[in-house]
Amino acid sequence: MPPTPAPRPTRADGELLALADRVLQPGFRGTTAPDWIRRRLSEGLGSVLLFGPNIRDRAQTAALTSALRAENPDVLIAVDEEGGDITRLEAVTGSSYPGNLALGTVDDPELTAAVATSIGGELRAVGIGLDYAPDADVNSNPDNPVIGVRSFGADPTLVARHTAAWVRGLHDAGVAACAKHFPGHGDTDTDSHLDLPTVAMDADRIAELALPPFRAALAAGARAVMTAHLLIPAYDPDRPATVSPRVITQLLREELGFDGLVVSDAVEMQAVRARYGLAGAAVRALSAGVDLICLGDRSGDTEFADLRAAVADAVVRGELREERLAEAAARTAEFATWQRALAGSVPAPSPDRALGLSAARRALRISADAPAAALPLQTPAVLVEFGVPGTVVQGDAVPWGLGPALTALMPGTVRTTLPALAPFDPAQADRILAEAAGRPLVLAVRDAHRRPAMRDWLHVLLARRPDAVTVELGVPHPGPGGAVRIDTHGAARVCGQAAAEALAGRTLPGV
């Protein structure tokens, strides 16, 4: 006989379903709230997560959050707005603020705090109360495919002081910070959106390298921490951090003394979904000590209904203690109350986008051995922009590069954009070099050290045009840079603009 199916929650289990509504944070598709989200909010859903496709402009976003609050005035509305390469509010245009690596390069914690306050002002103005930032990861592996410029740097002491500054700055805007990705995603070479990374460091090295920024965040007042989908054998050889009691309950709660909100990274990510399924990952995370399950935006009402039922089922079957579910629901509600009180305690700041551009300019680094006469360019250039695919967290649609700013500053500049990760093509290289004859040649790259095809292009083009200018808009690399090398430490719109200004020797009108 086939096994008897597990009992579904009955009408008597309505309280379990209500608890599930308070520990699940769905996203959704579209720039208006779908009927199922409105209905769930009116019935007790406690939080939602916005993504880039939900956001068209400031007025639309404010209308969207107002519509959500009309269904549940206490709803906690969250977003990933790190600035720099990871932006949701400015996914259409590119960010007005540089990201963490640029700020870490400047190494002025007061500037970092001010940028965070300005970003907080942007969020608060459109009705968002929780920002899944700052990224507290120490980017100790330069080949990291998903952190990179999202980190303040590779030095844990530097990352710690800027993480703390970012938390303080965001809280000064009345928006709650969330340090991520605990216990540290910096020493990885796999994107957890696609597969499960393994961190091979021992516990002592993790304590020395990865944990200081999280300790600093907590000391600065962070009341939320997001987990990472990482396998860390030094702590737990079998379970990823998000579903590991050793990592969540023992390390974060007991050893670090954190009593705030623990949020999972999205359980739609393959690092955990491929192993456990959506429901299995959510239940295991809750059991391990996570309080709020981030879902992503690919699921709809049917998937959400199945997931909340699965959480209640897990209690009925004894896989998840009811006390643990109730604790998670209470902690999530307490956090939302705290965030509203925080917003009520400070005036809403006015965003200062000029500060973002100023910070991007300060983060520029131009090679010390560049010829004095090399910049600014004296005539319009041939600009070659090497396309790269966007990561899942960045999104493919967010614009980056030098083109718009440089063509505005130097009319007549010729732009060539190569397809993402285009293999070296000798004929195309000949055409580029012929077009650039007698003109400056500018090569805009992004994380060239991680991309063999891009390095092939640079090797050939710079061998034939050693006077070319290379602009690296990702993590700086030790490779060739031509006569002039400019490192922006990020691909945000303002980083590209700052580099274009350095090339042209003047600023954009009106800035």
C-alpha cells in the first residue's frame, strides 16, 4: 500500500497558517500589486520584497507601497538597494551612488555613512522600510563571481568599519539595515544563485577574516542579518548555513549574541532549492533559527499557498516545533514595530545624489605611471566596451559603461560594444584598430581578470596600441592597462560618469 499522505492543516490549524503568513516574504511580478498579494496582506501576510521589475520610477513605487499598506498598514516592505552595481530603485538608469568597493577605496567612513543616509532617504521617500544592505562580505577571493565590487574590500578591518558606518547612516534615515551574507560569502568562487558554494576555511580563519564585519554591524545597531547559502564544513559538513542550527543558532545567536531578525537569502536560489525544494528549504531554515524566509519573485499565489501549507504541515508532522514558528513570527513582528519606531524617531533626509557622484569621483584611481599629457583626451575617442553578462542579483537590464557620458562630453566619440564574453576575433580587432587610427583608443572592461576572452582582447589591442587607455569598471586586476589605466571600483552610472569626466577633462553640464 502507498504511504498515507501527511495530514493537511485543518480549520483548527488556522493559527499555524497565520503564523506562516508572518514568516514568509514573497515577491511578485509587475509594477502594481497583484490581487493575490493584496488579499494575502489583508489576511495577515506580514512582509513583501520588491525587485527591479516592480519599480519604474519614484512616483510609481510610492503608489505601489501605499497600495500595499492600504491592505496591511503594518506590512514590512523590503528591497535590495546596495547602491553601485546592485540597485532596484535605479535599475532603469543605473545607480546615482557608487557601491561598496568604491567607498572602501576612498576609506572615509563619514562619506560611507552619508551615502547610506542618502540612499535611505531615497527608500523612505517611496515607502520602503528595510534595506537588505550593507553587504558585509570580505572579498578575499578575487575570482568571486557574485560579491566582487559589492564588498568594501579584502581587508576585514576596513570592511568592518565601513559596514558599521553604512548601518549607522541608513538608520539615520529611519530605514532598517540588514548585514549580509552571514557568515561570509567573500571566499567563494561559485554563485549561490546557481549552485552551492563551499567555504574551505577552518573556523579560526573564518573568525579572523569573515566575522569581524558582522560583529561591527551588530555593535553599530543592526537588528537584521541575512544568511548565506554556503556549505561550511568547519561548522557543518552536511547542511548549508541557512539551514544549519550550528551556524544560525549556535554561532550567530549564542556566540555572537544576536537577538534580532534572521532573514534567509532567497530560498528560490539553486544552492538550497536544488537540494531541498522550496518547501524543504523554508522549513529547514525556520527550524535552524531563521525568522523570515525570503522567497524571490518567481512564485505566485499557488506556490505561496503550497508553501504556507507546507510550513503548517511541518508543525503537524513534528518536523518544525510550533514554539520555533511562533518565535520566528513574533520576532518578525517585533522587528517591523521597531522599524516603524526608528522611522518615527528621525526626520526623513533629503537624498543627495550630488554626494554620490562626488564619492565616485573620489574613488577613481589613475595609474601613477601614466604620461602627464595622456589625459585629458585631446580629440574624440574610439570607445570599445566589452560586454559582460549580468549576474542574477545584478540583472541583465541595468545599464553600465562609459558610453552615454563620454559621448555627451566628447561628441564624435565612436562606440563599439562587443557581445558579452565575445571570443577574440582578429578581423574585428583589425577593424577596431583601423577605426582608431589617429584617434585615442579607450577600452572599457569589467572584471577582466576573471574573463579569459577579455584578457585575449586586451593583450592584442594593447600590444598594437600601447597608448590606449583602459578603464576597469569592476575589481581592479594586475594585468595590462595601456598608457593609462583608470580603475572606477564599480560599474554604477556615476562611476562611469566619473571616468568619462577624467577622460574628457570636464564635467557634464548641470552637474
